[in-house]
Amino acid sequence: MSNPDHPPAVGVPFPPGFLWGAATAAYQIEGAATEGGRAPSIWDTFSHTEGRVVAGHTGDVACDHYHRMPSDVRLMAELGLKSYRFSVSWPRVQPGGSGPANSEGLDFYRRLVDELLGHGIEPWLTLYHWDLPQPLEDAGGWPARDTASRFADYTQLVADALGDRVTYWTTLNEPWCSAFLGYGSGVHAPGRSDGADAVRAGHHLMLGHGLAVQALRAARPQAQLGITVNLYPVTPATDAPADIDAARRIDALANRFFLDPVLRGSYPADLAADLRQVTDFGHVRDGDLAVISTPLDLVGVNYYSRHVVAAPVAGADPEPYRRAPSCWPGSEDVRFFTRGVPVTDMDWEIDAPGLVETLRRVHEEYTDLPLYVTENGSAFVDAVVGGQVDDVDRLAYFDAHLRAAHEAITAGVPLRGYFAWSLLDNFEWAWGYTKRFGMVRVDYDTQARIPKSSARWYAEVIRRNGLAAQ
């Protein structure tokens, strides 16, 4: 056991001013689903639909953060967090998805921001983490172009209320998930399964992003504005040309579908060719890509794992694949592999070098903008023993990925901060409460919080601004 007064020497120092934080999302932690004027989102509807979420779990109570916010912020301060990335619940602020703001909903976020600033914690606000107001879904959802305009209007309401105290803004969190899991495979809300709708949703999410950036820039010129994309290195299972092409196809859908329009103002030509049987991109109007590529101040990268893929089985009938709902429209028959390496409780391969690869790619191929790892973390099965949770696997995961982040910085990547996912165990979407990502354990019966070993370790990393030598 190390002496906290004489910790191990910092062998891996991070740059001065590096922003250390943790992240959450509104529907996953807030609860109070019907309080304070909040109305249903697509995740309320989805989770209350039989068979959609494991064990019928919902976010109705979640971590009860809505009521426990002050004590949760005190916990953040005790851990030494320099920043906290949270999302605003659109249906709490604008219950119908249009019209005036719900002042009681905005007041919650005013109190949250004030609490954070009062404890010396930088607020990092995400405008959309998947909780579309249900009335907008009833009107067509993200496949409908008007939703992008509604998002810009909602952004204006939040900017007017919080823009004087919030510097860092993320428009969208992981638009790939919103589009391709929500409207492609249907395993996320709203649970629709149509490849063309998924592609349209992806475009309109990015259009909404661009309109939101323009609204924020006009309202708060000094704000630091960005988007958060979930990126994966994509590796062919072999060096066979067909497997290399399969990797190209998945890379186009997972990564370049969003990076290219936002940072280059265009869609990749090969993506359009891959999707020719799904859509003709007629939903893309003149001027859309200029809006989508409105200049940013930063880019957020969420990183969890790597995709390893291979070509379809030679001679196999592709139709059975294409009849099944898929989050890979036009490439439904590409095969995904695991390599026998350690995995998390989500069955995601642990691949810290992939973080270096991903960050270097964004910097070297796309932009000189500051980058932030806005999510990185792991689910494992935790046990409470003697009132403590010794989550050695999660601690090792964080340690490996932070060393990878430092390697990226050494290679010249302008990485400015890191947000651990997640601060709290929470409602893990379609997995309900069966998967735990938190550095802090939540007892869902009592709502008691127990900082795990990983939380205490991370607090020491923050205090020293670096990692111990190996």
C-alpha cells in the first residue's frame, strides 16, 4: 500500500493544464422522469415497451441524480475532477420538442452548473445524448429534416440560459449510435429498422449539429464548440483483398460517415457507392454540407474498442443478412470477429493501442484542432466486499488507455483532456442495470454511492497530473 503523502514518482507526466474529467448522460442517471415538467423521450417510450430493455428496466429513477445532484457534485470534488461532462435532457428543457423552454427544467441545469463552478469544476455541456422528445419522433424523428431545425431552436434556449457560465459545448454525442442503432438495427430507441432511415437520420443529426454550432456561435462567440464521435480502428481479419475491402466499408460507415462531412465538408465517394442500393442521398440539399462543416474549436473522441472484420462468406446468399435489421446498411453481410484477447463485460475487446491509432488518425488525416477523449471506460462485474469495490480490471483498463493517450501526445497529437466513462454506475441503455461502467458504485435499492478502487486511483492520477512509472 503506497503512502498517500509519498506517492510513487510520476513516470508518465501529462501536459500542464490537461483537463481531467468524468462523464455521464441525462437519461442514464437523472431519474425524475415525470417531475419538474419533464415529458417522455424516445428512451422513456422504448424502455417501457416490453422486450426492448433487459429485465424491463427503465430510467424512471436511475441514479436519482436529479435529487442527489449537490452530493454527487461534492463527490466529484472529493475525487479532484477538473471537469464534468454532462448532458442536458431535451424533454426536460423543452418537453414538446418545440416552443418555449420549461423554466423548471432549465433551473435544474442552472443549479448544476452553479454547484460545479462553486467546487472549481469546469462544466462541459452535451446538448444531445440520445433523448429525443417523443413528439418529435412521432413527427418523423431524425429521418425527418425538420428535427434538425428543432434541435437548433432547443440549442438557443440552452445557450440563453447557461451560456454565460458554460465554456465547453458538445452538440451531439455519438451520432452513429443515434442513427444506426436507433433507426438501423433498432436495438436502441426509437427501435426502428430501416437502412435508408438510418442514413437520413445520420445526415440530419449532422445538419442539426451544424445549425446548433451556428446558433451557439452567434449567441456565445467565446464558447468552445465541438462534437463527440465514437470512433473505431477497423482491421481486416486477413490481408486478402476482400477482407481489406470489408474493412474499408465498415470504416466508411463507422468513422468517415461523420468525420468527412464535419471536418471536410463532403461525404466519401466510396460510401455513396456502398450505399447506392440503400439511398441515392436525395435528402442532402444544396448548402447542407457547408452548414455541417461550420468551423469548430475542438473534436471529442469516444473510444472503447476495435472492429476486426472479414468479407462475406464466398458464395453465400446475402439476402438472409439483408432481411435482418442491421446497423451496417449496404454492408450487412460483412463478418465481425473477436481475436481471443481479453474483453470487458460488454464483450468488447480491450485494445489500448487502438486509442493511439484513432487519435493519430484524426489529427494526421483530418484536423489540427484540439482533441479530447470525451469517453473511455469499461464494464466489469463488480463485487462489494467489506463495503469496498476493488475493481482491478477497470483500474487496469484506465491505466492502459491513459498510457496510450500519453503516447499519442508524445507523437504530436494535440490531446487536451480525458473524461472517464463513467462517473457512476447507471442505466446502460438496452442492457438496463445489468452492466456497470462506473468508477463509483451505485446501489440501486438505496442509492448509496461507493467510490471503487478505480475512482481512488483516478483521483491520485489527477492530483499528480500523471501516471506512476511501470
